[in-house]
Amino acid sequence: MLPATSKLCAAISYRHLRNMTGLRRQAAVAISQELSRLVSHSPGPSTWIHQVRRRSSLLSSRLEEKPFSEMEMSYIKQGEEALQKSLRILEDQDDWKTETVAGNGDKVLSKVLPDVGKVFRLEVVVDQPLDTVYGELVDNMEQMGDWNPNVKEVRILEKIGKDTVITHEKAAATPGNIVGPRDFVSVRCAKRRGSTCVLAGMSTTYGAMPEQEGFIRAENGPTCMVLRPLPGSPSQTRLTWLLSIDLKGWLPKTIINQVLSQTQVDFAKHLRQRLARPLPV
């Protein structure tokens, strides 16, 4: 009875199958093949009905997945581009000059690149495991304004897939208003490769977030943070932050250099303070 039913179903569906294209046709073929396989093994009715229903449900869920739009793909590519550019800059160890060395060993380096301008590189070790640091910088991204005085607000405007987000960041004015309030619209992507995490980003345009009154729209990128467990000490994390920013406006380079290098030193200090707080119950 079961083989005959299977053949009848196959005959009825043949005409419709010819008219299907792409993923839907593949799904139908997969279901047909699964029925044939189950028939050949002759399990009890309750078993094969359950299996077909479950597998069909999985295939249906895949059919309902929406592909990325052209604009979404553009943002994903921008995030990947920022990641690749950032890593290439960090891999080149030549010509880095020391800007600042703190008493705890935190270090800020810089170099000038022909196609990017001056970039800054923070090297620190944080006394927290990688997953804790990653969770604070990625999963709790929108809370950064709560613990970093240099940041007024970080807001996720759109999530694209599991790795890419569009964000709007408001930076606070520096003391004495030497550098007034800036804001950024950025595409960011987070990738994990083994025990290394890379959080990369760059400025982008987003129609729903035009320039804001009271803020100068600055540009950043390519920029990234690289997180790695400290060799021999998995409870500590080495954090490297590549910073590349065009603050716009009329600002002397000496002030820009001082502000950006100090921003990185302050970030490390405030991040440690944040991570040292007991977790809420």
C-alpha cells in the first residue's frame, strides 16, 4: 500500500514540479527523495509520517527565509571591506611611532597612510576573559554611553544577518569644547576566527539618519578592535584598537592627534572600570 501511495503522489506532483524553479524545486525534489528512501526501509506509518513532517517543516522554514536585498548586501560588503582593510593595516608592523605609554603599560602608536591619513593603534591587556570583553563591546554595544564619558549614545539602527549592524553614535564634546559634538553613522561587522574576535567598521550613509542638528557628521574607518586571549593566561584579553577618524571642521592637526590618542587611553581605563563592576543579579 505504501509504495503505491508514494508512486501516486509522485505522479500527481510531477506536473507542478516542472513549473517550479530554484529553491522551491530543490525542496520538492528533496521531499520526494526522502519519501522514496523511507519507503525502501518500510518503517511503520507513525515513524515515516513524523520524519516527513519534521523534514518538510525544516524545508518550509528554509523556503520562508528572505534573501538579502541589494542595499543589505551593499552594507555587508562594506563591513567586510572595513575588516579586510583594518587587518592589512595592523599586519604591517613597519613605521609605527609611539604617541603615548601609560604607567600600566597601555600604549598608543600611530602611523600615516597615503590613502587613509593618520591612524592610531591602542595596545592593552584587560584582566577579563575574551567572552566577557566581547559581550560588553558587541552584545551590550548600546550601553557604551553609560560607562564611557566620551560617548553620549550608541544606537543600532538596523541589523543585517548575524554579523552586520548599522549604528548611529554620538560623541560627547571634549572638555572646554575644544572639539564640539560629533556623530557618526557606521556599518559594523563582528567576526570570530578561532580564538580571535574582530570587530570592524567604517562610515556609511543611511537614509533614515540624516545629519543631526547640533552635531558635525564626522567619518571613521577603516577601524577595528581585535580581541585575543593572552598567551598562557586565558583569563586575560589582549585588545588592539585601530582608530581612523576624520573629525571634519576646522581643527589643527596637533589638537586632533592629542584628542584621538587620549580618547583611546581613556577608553581602556573606562572599559576596565566597567568590567570590574559586579554583574547585576
